Amino acid sequence: MLIMVTGAACGIGACIIEQAIQSGHSVIAADMNAEGLAKRWANQSAVRCETLDVRDNDQWQALFQRLASDQVKVDVLINGAGVLRSGRTGDLDSKDINLTLDVNVKGVIFGTNAAAAHMLSSGHRGHIINIGSLASLCAVPGNAVYATSKFAVRGFSIAAAGDLRRHGIAVSLVGPGPVKTAMLEQQRGDDNSALTFASSRALTPEDVAQAVLGPVLKKQPLEYFLPWQDKLLGRLSNAVPTFFLRMTRRAVERGRKNFESDNFR
């Protein structure tokens, strides 16, 4: 199976690639950080590195044109590239807004669209996995724009699944809670991000990779959230947002206490 992963130079994307290689898959590693890609994957024969800015639709189209010219068929696209910039409404930076929506939303839409066209034109079944977040269910104060982007990814993924299922192309949304990556580290001690640390623990990139390459890849669910405890709370918060907002005061205090917790390191 040939799997393409964006955000491949570090974090969850890199961990997914490592486990995919161990499972015998071939991988296309895509990231805008060409140096990081080369440093991490240059010596892996099972990995083809492609420099890609997910915000640029022309680059997506050119990449799939190159693959088609090389008679390469992508079986699975994992849209893993993402950014987070914290901030509260009334004090949001326009550059942070544009970056977050361009990478997290447009990047997923451009990638899904290009991969779907590639799969449709080659006439083979495929699977597109979009990395969302528990923030796809909980509109987290302090990370309003990030939550907006992940809500959008969820909505788009559901609609795209409806568009593509009759063609044998599955679309899955994976929504992890906080994960021990550089993105989590940049939030440590940031009061705007206290709710991120209100969970009982942070996942590891390996936890997410195992979910993606295990039950998600095999069963092709429409949505898969983890850990299960936070998933239940997220579903309730999504259904009754007033309940969620009432909980946030205590949760913020718990999150502040957890900034230095071993469960988040």
C-alpha cells in the first residue's frame, strides 16, 4: 500500500511514517520543510520525499501530476500538516488567523480534492484520512481560531465522505486529544491554552499513529476520536455547548495545574 503523509518532517506525521514503514508500506513524505524531510527520510528506501506547501493548490496539483506521470497510484492520503496559534477573541492577530485557516482548512481541502481526483481518474479505491482534533467537537476558548479550523475540517470531511463513498473512496476524520509534540510544548504555560492541559493526560504520537494505521485504516470509520474518555466529553460538549462553557472555569484551573504534570511531558 502506498501512503502519502503531509506534515511528514516531524510530530505525528513523522511517527505515522515510521510505523507505516515498519508495517511494510511505501510512503510519500510531504512537507514544506525540504531540509527536515531530507534529514529525516533520505536514507529510507521506502520513502519518497516531496516538498509541498499544503496552502498552495497549484503545488498539490503539480505533485499529483508528477505522480501520474510516474504511474504512481496513491492508496491513502493522510492530511497531517497543522498549526496552532492561541489567542482570545478581541486580541486575535490577522496573520495568525490567515495562517491557521490556510494550513488547517485550505490545506486539507486542497489535499483531499487533489487526492480524490487522482483516485477517481485512476479508477481505484482509496482512503483519505484527515487529522482533526477533539477541538473538532469542543470550541475551546483561548484557541478560538484553531477550534474553528478543526470544526471546519470535521464538516468538510463528513461532506467529502458523502461525495466520494459511491466511488469507493473513504474519508475518515481522526480527532486526537492533546499530543506530546512541539505543538503541545508551545502551549505550555500559555494561559490561553490552559484548557488543552485539562485532560487527564496527553497522548503520544505513537498512540495516534497506531490508531491511524490500525482501526482507522482497516475499518475506514467516518470519525475516530481518542482517548475514549475525552471523546465522550467532546460529544456531550458538542451536543450541549452551554454545558461545555459552564465547565470551562474549573477546567482552566485544572489545566494550569497540569502545565508541569508528568502526564503532559
